[in-house]
Amino acid sequence: MSHIIKHLSKDPVLKKLIITFPDVLNEWENLQNEKRDIFVAIARTIVNQQLSVKAAATIWGRVSELVGELSPENILKHDREEYRSAGMSYAKSDYLISLANDVVDNTFKTSILHDLSNEEVEKELTKLKGIGPWSAEMIMMFTLHRPDVFSIGDMGLKNAVSTLYNVDKNNEEEIIAISQKWSPYRTIACMYLWKSLDNTPS
């Protein structure tokens, strides 16, 4: 892990964050040791989108109680009205059912994602209904544990870079250029940036 610190510390701004938030690297190491089910992670991403942490936890709990073991087959045992009653919108209900169908009929295979590049993973994930680039990037970071992901669509990251590096948060070209200096550890850099705002994605 010292090689990550050494590389990111070349950036004076990140060096200060590394000193201020010494636990981030441990959090990354712990994250790598977690084994997360990719299907469940995608399903939860669909359910949680555009919700507060509290609301997302409540609705995810209801969906989990409704479905039981979270598998594609069990999700398909329920219809959009039942998911709507659990607190999901009709659109999200359709996305969840579509995801389950895609896995059951092998249109989407979670097993292949580990062998794909970041660009290929994003391409596969964004084929799914309800999964856009930001969601794909969060899945790559927190489920697939890819160390070199930066999400230009994440408002928290844009705000952090804008504040810390004195750039316009709408100047995506400059923000991306700054982030490229952190490669191949952009994910860990993002964790420091989120920590500076205290709003790491759930």
C-alpha cells in the first residue's frame, strides 16, 4: 500500500488529504477483502438511485423482505405492482425485472466482468436498463474494486476538485486532466476527495 501513498503524494493537494485522513487506505484494503455479489450490487444500485441514504435503506429493506434471497429467479416471482408497493417507482421496478430477465436468459453475464477492461465493463453495464455511466463507475469502484476509476459525473468529486484545486466545477476537461495524474489509483484518490466532503457514496 505504500506505493499508492507514494504515487498519490506527488500531488500536493492529495498529500495533505492523505495526512488528514489516514484511515482511507485501510478502508480501501478492507473493501478489497469484501466479496460482493455483482447481481445484488446492480440490483441495489437500481433501487437506491436518486434517494437519500435513509430512504434507500428503507426501500431496499422492503424489497429484500419481499423477495427473500436476492436472486434473479426470486425477483421474477414478483411483478411491478408488488415492487411499487414496496416503495419503488414503476420505472425502477421495470429496470429491476429487466435486469433479472437479462441474467436468466444470459443476455447479461456477471461472471465476465472481472475479465474486462474498465471501458468494456462500463459498456456492458450501461446496456442494462436503469444503469448509466455514474452507476457503472460506482459498481466498478465498490463492487469490482477497480483501483483506477474516476467519475466525472459525480457531483461530489467535481465539487471537491473545484474547491481543492481552484477550478470551475463545470470545466470537466480540466478536472479530468487533473484526475489523470492520479492514475493508476484514481479510485483511491476519489475516496480521499469524498472524505474531504464527508459524503462517500453509499
